[in-house]
Amino acid sequence: MLKRIFLVICFLVICLPSALAAQLCIPNAPEACQVRLSIKTALGEKAYEWNEHEKFLFRAAMAFAMRKHKEQEFSLSDIILCNETVRVSFWFVVTSPLNPSVLVERKDIEKAVSKFRHRINGAFLLSDTTLEFVNIYPTLAAPVVPNTPPWLIVFGVVIGLIGAGIVFLLTSTIVQKRRKKQQKAEEGDEDIEELEAKTVENGSTSEGVYNTTFSDDDRFTQM
Ligand SMILES: *[C@@H]1O[C@H](CO)[C@@H](O)[C@H](O)[C@H]1NC(C)=O
């Protein structure tokens, strides 16, 4: 009789909750997540065995991630593992700390995992590829931001083109002005040369006459 009572109590206290928990964790259910581990691949000789202690650590790490993400008091019992395979893979679900029969939505688990991926990886000395949360991508939380954002590159190119245009315009106008100056100077030289040639031709022309013609010329150009 006592044995029977003990068995019933055992069933109610130990077996029933775990049976219920196992019922909550169903592979491919909308709220369930799958994990694949490649401990040997990652650590080779230093590989550790996936045992109850490691599972405890996983549940603790997941509870930690869920706590940080949801700011609710998740505990070990809220992280339920099931359908473990030898070459380690398993499924898990997360129950609400407010009601252990309610499952946390998968999108919340995904966000928590993505946010604290590095902390979970660190606990197991594994990487994103050797500790795989199937269909949960670590890039979800921290999208890869290139060092130089695309708009900055476009902006740089546009500014560069405008700058090059301004430099081109400035240099071309300067060059044109210089050419004009040179042309004018050359024409002036020719005039002077012509005048000199004339004076040389005339021979007898005195310097005084030459000067007056020059000053007359000046007056003309001023007008
Ligand atoms: C998961 O485990 C349960 C109970 O051990 C079993 O009934 C079920 O078929 C398993 N599902 C898969 C997909 O392996």
C-alpha cells in the first residue's frame, strides 16, 4: 500500500511534470528549435562528451539568453530538451516563466539566440558552424555593417566628380586667359617690331617723333 502511494507520489512529482514537459517538446513544432553540435570537429583531441552536465549548461545558457532578451525570470525548467541523437543533435522548446504550460514563440527564441550567440558559443567553446541552431542565423541581431556605408561611397564619388569638374573649369579658364595674354603680348611685340622696323627704314626720324607717335597710340588704346 505504502509502495503504491509512493509510486503515485513519484509519478505526480517527478514523472508527470517531465512527461508533460516532454509532451511540450515536439520536433518540427512551430515553437521548437533544433540544435546540431560538432564537438569533435571543433575541438578534436580536446572534445568533451555531451552529457547531462553539458545539457545543464545549455539550458542555463538558453535561460540566460531568454532572460536578457525578454527581461523575464526564465529558469532551467523552462528550457526543455528532447529527441537527442547520438551524433549530437536535439530539439528544445522554452516555456513561459509565468505559465509553464505555455510555450514561448519561436521568433522570441530566435531573437534571444541571435543576440547572445557569442555568449552561448563561448560557453561550449564552439562556433556558429559547430554549434548550429538550425535555421537561426547569427546575423539576425547584428547585421553586417560595412566599414564604409554605401551612401558614403556614392557621396564621395559625387563630391569627387564635382571637385574634378571645378578643378577642370578653373585650370581651363586660367589656361585660356594665359593664352589670350600671350597672344596679346605677341601682337604687341609685333606692333613694336613693325614700328621699330619703320623707324629703322626712315632712319632720319628723331626719337622725339617716335615718342609722340607712341603716346598717341597709348591714347587710342585707352579710348
Ligand atoms: C521524438 O521523440 C519522441 C519520444 O521519444 C518520439 O515519439 C518521436 O517519434 C521523436 N521524433 C522524432 C522526429 O525523432
